[in-house]
Amino acid sequence: MPKVLLVDDVDLFLELERSYLEGCGYELLTASSGEEALNRLDKVAPDILLLDFYMPGINGDDVCRTIRRNSRWHRLPILMVTAAGKPEEVQKCLDAGCDDYITKPVNKLELREKVARLLGEIKRRTTDRVEVDLPIKLDDGTGTHQGRAEDLSVTGARICCSVDLEENSTIKIAVQLPEGEILSLHGRVKRMAASTVDKKGVYFIHPDQHSKQALDRLVRLKKLEALRREGVDTNLCQRLAALEDECSRLRREQDEAMQRIGELEEENLDFANQLVKVEQVNNNLTNLYLASSRLHSTLDRDETLDIIKEVVINFVGAEKFAILLYNRASNELFFETGEGFEESAAFPVISAVDGVLGEVVNDGENYFSSGSIVDGSDDLLAPIVAIPLKTQQHLIGVLAVYRLFIQKEQLESIDYQLFSMLGEHAATALFSSSLYAKSERKRQTYEGFVDLLTK
């Protein structure tokens, strides 16, 4: 039974990863820091490592570099988990020597597929490969080299170049498509052709959606060209291509679902959209269920706030946000905790009559920006999302989100549901913990008074 070591400083996220991989035939082990993972590595002897990028103490990329310097673990498959897949983060992961990466919020199907692939459990090719003759440029860290791609798929290619590449090394590849467009991809060298050192097998590391679509179009075109060269009727070629599309759609994971939708027949388009939305909702509900269980399992106010922060960062994907508590007497909002603000800049007290936050306090309704949210907001009075935290119409505070890790253009209906449900659970947990703290103070005062009387 393969051993999978999950490394993350957030207990909530470890629980999520564990739940996604349970039932897959793995022995699941956990570590709460990079130091703990390194200390336990020889004893645990994992077959694969899931490693969070951002952790207190030693970050994931430093852990990865340390492991790669150990001859025993030089080839240990490492899947890095990043908050948003930002280019600078991805480059650090690849430079450190990870085999692949996945972004938060983690998708269950994608996680399972990547773990299975890195463990070598997927033996067959899951995508079609076609013969091509395309110019490429590759950067192995020592310089840029010319070469050719001899065959290609959405997930990898066989390339020919004279430079000496180490197996399992990471390279950057620029592939020039027939129409002139150049795709920039990250790749990992997986095998050398036995006949010559000039030929290398490379798989692409987490290509973006545009690159996947461009590669998929090229594969389709080459397959149709091959059929036509063999004298197959054009209509039959198109029908065969449609059948192959349907087969490939069944094998692809959820991250390729949006790409598949455009290729479905018109009468199936609505149904396919519904399937994707249901899967996304289920993924969010799973995340929220685990988060709410943790939220309602404690009555300690500080711990409740910490858990809310974990949820907002790891499940909602907020990079910059604030939890503001409401003082009814002064009609003001006070900063309680948050993320993404400079330590030297104190968050000011906000009057509950100003800006978007004032509207949310007075109306008691959720606020979602209707415009572009790509750049977020630096205006403290105008967050992109503001959720009132209230129980039984009693306002406790406001969750104000100013920037998301995921650079999406606009908020969607799924985001509205997730934020709304999170606000309800967070408000209930804060109210319960505050009520408990008050009762504890009263109890201690009463006990002290009784002690004085009985002395």
C-alpha cells in the first residue's frame, strides 16, 4: 500500500486532503510543518509527498530543495500545493524540484489523478498523441537551446535536441504552432529514447487552459489530416473525430470540463453545464462542511477567529481580508483580525455610515462587487465582498474581502452561495464563543464572591 505524506500547517486543510484520498488504497500520514516532515522522512519512508508551499518556519520550496539534496530521496515524487498558482510561486516550486503542483481550493478529482500519475498507477496514455514537426526553444537553466517536437499531445511531447538533459529535470519549452502562435510551457524530462540521447520524453506541468485548448486543437487537426491522407471520406473523418472527442471527454478530469463543453453537441450543452456546476457546488459544500465542523467544535474565541481565517484563506481563496467587529453603542467597526495588510499600517476605526461597509451594516445584506475584481480593492471602505456577520438579526461584525488569490474576472453565483454560508457559520461560531466567554467571566466572578463569603 503506497504511503502518502500530507504536509500542511493548517489542520483543516490536512483533513480535506485526507478526505479526498481516503478509499484510494493509500496509507495516509500527516505532518504539520516542514521541519516535522524532514524529521519524519526516513522513518515514514513515503512513496509520495503532498507539500504546502506557504508554511511557518520552513516553506515548502525549501523543504523540497532539502529533500532533493538527499540521495535517498532524490526521486521522491513531490506534489506542491500552492495558494493560487501565481507565476512567481510556480517558478519557485519548479526550481526547487517538485514534480507537479496543484492550486487551492483543491479539486478532488484533479488531486486523485495527479497522485495516481506520480505514483505510476496510470500506465496508459490518457490523451491522444500525434506526429508533428514543430520548432521549439527550451531553457534548461543554463541557456536557451533550439530543437524540434516530433510528436505531441495535450499532456506531453517527444522532443529532439542536442543538449544533454537530466532525467526528471525541469525545463521551459516554447512551442511554435503551425499558425505562428508560441506556447510557453513548463515540462519535466521523464525518459530518454534508447536509440539516441537526442530524443527526450517530456510531460507538461500544469499547462494553463489556453495552452490546453491550443494543443487540443492541434491534435484534432493532425488526426483529421492523417485520415484524409489515407483517403477516408471527409464526412466520415468528421464523424470519427466526433466519436473520439466523446471518448476523450469521458477520461478527462474536471479541470478540462469547461474545455469539453464547447465541443459537445448543441443539444447536450445545457446538460453539460449543469454537471460542471453540480460538481463545483459539491466541492464547495464539502469544504464548508469540514470548516463548519471545526468552527462549531470550539468555544474559545481566539481559536474561533483563527479557524475563520483558515477557512477564508484556504477555502474561499482570499488574499487580503478583514474581520471587523461592530460596536452598536458607537456605531463603528473595529479591526479584529485579517490577512494581507502591512504590519506597520494600523487598520483605522470605520464609521458604520461610510462607504460599502456602512451600507452593509445598515442594510444587513451581502455586498458583491458587480464589476471586475481582477485587481481587487485597496479602498478600505469599498471591499469587493462584504458579508454581515449576524445571528437572529443581531449584527456581530462584517467580513470584508479586498483581494482574491484566484484572479477571476467577476464573482459567480457559486461564490455568492459560499460567502453567504460562510458568513452564517462564522457569525454563529463567534456569537457562541462570545456568549461562552461572558458566562465564564460571570461564573468566575460568582465563584470569587462565594469564596470571599465562606472564608
